[in-house]
Amino acid sequence: MATQKLYAGAKLREMRQRLELTQKDFAAKLGVSLPYLNQMENNNRPVSTTVVLALAQEFGMDVTELSAGDSERLVSDMREAMADPVFADDAPPLADLRLTASNAPALARAFLALHRAYRQTHERLASLDEALGREDARIQASPWEEVRDFFHYCDNYIDAVDHAAERFAATSDIRAAAIAELERGGITVRQTEMEGLRHYDAGAQVLNLSNRSAPQTQLFQMLLQVALLRQNTLLEATLDFAKFQSEEARSIAKIGLANYFAGAALMPYGRFLEAAQACRHDLEVLAIRFGASIEQIAHRLSTMQRPGAKGVPFFFVRVDQAGTITKRHSATRLQFARFGGACPLWNVHRAFETPGRFLRQLAETPDGVRYISLARDVSKPGGSFGAPVRRYAIALGCEVRHADALVYADGLDVSQDSAYEPIGISCRICERKDCHQRSVPPLERRLTINTDQRGVLPYEVS
């Protein structure tokens, strides 16, 4: 297999500007000529091995950060946006999208923000009350989507919060530490019969936890409250950095950061990474060891991207019974659809049919990248007879080159081409011609319609 050339002009330029160095000084420190650096920053030349070594030795840079992860995310998101019918035949070729993502990432993000605003405005106008001019109708990003994109482009890893949680979890008894931390703030913890999981009475300084919840859920909620009350300065500083457009988005993000702290305290980075590698990422073993749910373990595995101590790059997704993605993150080249559901050929949808069991799948995306995917249903009971049960399915996976690090790959013939099932991201950007589950035609492909013939689809993709 040919070695893939590394183009990382935007990241080189960003690093140089952060260090406040001129191109001339930066080139001297890297041991290259000024024209050569200029060509690398503009992606006219790939980053050489000499430069990669200099970045590591001279600046202590984790060279894995030069990978095209951010660019791949932007390309995937732009392709999905370009699948909007509004662009019709004007969609640019994939090569142009890749060039934009690598050379002008800020422009790419601005385009995505503009398309998102257009899409939301279009949806509002489709509603009569919005069309008639409701006073609270505003053309801005959905707070939920704005927060989702914040975590998405942070690689789902928040360094300062992760380190703070790891320091807090230095004790061996995390439950006792959480209670002690709350009591130091004058807060009493009580288990009560209540709806929901957690209620903090600020006036009485009482944290009420549902006695219907599992012990690990109660612990997680205590740690979340610790983050909100005792780590507020850190959370607010992180929120200031993010520059959200609305108070709603900021509030949602604060809850997200508190959840992040709780998960990172329950599963401290160093200990969790070591344990995961030792048991070859066995989710059940990790769940027992850290007192967490299978979903919490899977989600935490997808955040192990600390510079200098990265774990296996996983993707993680949660879908509901309608196939709608409710959580998504990928540290791999696989990127999920921003709108709508996931590919129906993916094993995550079959997990609802086999409750309590792990499903394994070897899959290949249209770009030829192969993955191993693990799926399982996760039900969230209401806690009493007749209470509604929330049903989800989660999937966790990585590129098949990491199969040796996964216990779930044992017994699978990863070298056999026929073992891989074809999956995609979204029908509009999936270029497979013979998919029997296709819902809409692919972008950038002409269709042939024969009124005298009908195959699996009512058209043929050229």
C-alpha cells in the first residue's frame, strides 16, 4: 500500500501564529527554507519527515495532531450540506471540498454555519405560526446543534476538564470523595422517592437523588453536581472560550461539560486507559471495574484522545428506535450524518432485535476504509411498573487495523474480503450503485430511468 502524503498546512500555520513566529523564524527552527515552509502552509507540498521530527523535538508537538481528522470531519459535513436539493447541479466535486477543508477550514465552518441557518429558517417558514412572524422566531443556530458541534470539533476531548476530573479522582473511593466534596460546600445528599434522577435545592442546600436509580447512576449524578458547584470557575472559563451565540447554548454546554467531568472522574484517564488496554477494551470488564454502565464505558472510550497519550481512536454513536442519531462522535475517518439517521445496513439497528447481546460487524465504507463495529441495545427503565422505558442502541468501533487491541475481534477473519459488509454514511453522499436499502439517489451521479424495467430501485445510477 502506498504511503499517504500528509498535508497539514492549516495546522502548521495555526501553530506558527500561536507561537508568534514569523515564517522566516519558523522555517529556521524547522530546518527548511522559507519558500518550502510557505508551500507546506499552503498545502502545495506535503509535510516532510524532517519537519515532523523537528516539530516533535523543537516544540514537543504530538505529531498525531497533524492527522487529517478535522479535515475529514469538515469534508463529511460539507458533503452532507451539499446534498441539499437547493444546490441542485451546482455541488462542487469532492476534490474541491477537500481543498477547502485543508486550506481554508475557517471558510468551511462559516459555510456550514450559513447552511445550518438556511436550513433552520426553511424549517421555520414551513410552520405557519413561524411564517406569520412569531416574536421569538430567530435566525440563529439551534442551541442543541451548536453545542453538539462544539464537542464534535473539540474531538470530544476537553483537556482542562479531563485533567481536573483526574486530579479529583486520585482517591480510591470516588463515592466517598464525591459526598465529602459536597459536604465541604455545605450540601447534604439524600435519597428520596422522586421523579427524575436528581434535584438540587439551592435554598436548602440539599441534593436529592432518586432511590429508584442504579448505584452507578446515583454516583454519576453526584459527580455531575460536584462539577456544577465545585468546578464552576473551570466550566465558566471553558464556556467563555467557546463563545456560544445564546444563553441557551451556553447552559446546555455547561451541563455537557459537567457530564464530561462526571464521566472523567468516574473513569480517570490514566487508570482507565491502562485498564482498557489490559483487558483489550472488554466493555463488561471495564463496567464492573469502574462501576459504570456499558454506555458510559463506550462513550468514555471515544474520548481517549489526550495529546501524548492517545488510546485507540473509536467512533461512538447512540440511536433511538426510529434510527435517529441522539449521540455521535468519531475520532476515526468515519463521520456520521448530521441530519437524519444512520445507514440501515449498520449493525447498530439490529441491536434492538437481540437485547442484552453484543453484535459484531466487519464493515467497509465507500472510501475503502474497513472497520470493526460493536453494537448493543441499552434500555433505560422508568423505575416503576408502568413507567415508560427508553430504548436506545449504541455502537462502538474502530478501524480494523486496531483489531488486535479488541477482544471482540477474536474469531473474526479480518483478512477475508467477503467478511466485510458495505455501509455508508448518508444515502445522498453514498456512491454505491447497487444498495438495496437506498432511500434517495446519490449526489453527483446521473440517473437512468427505464419505464419498461424495474430492479431493486426504480432507477439506475450511472
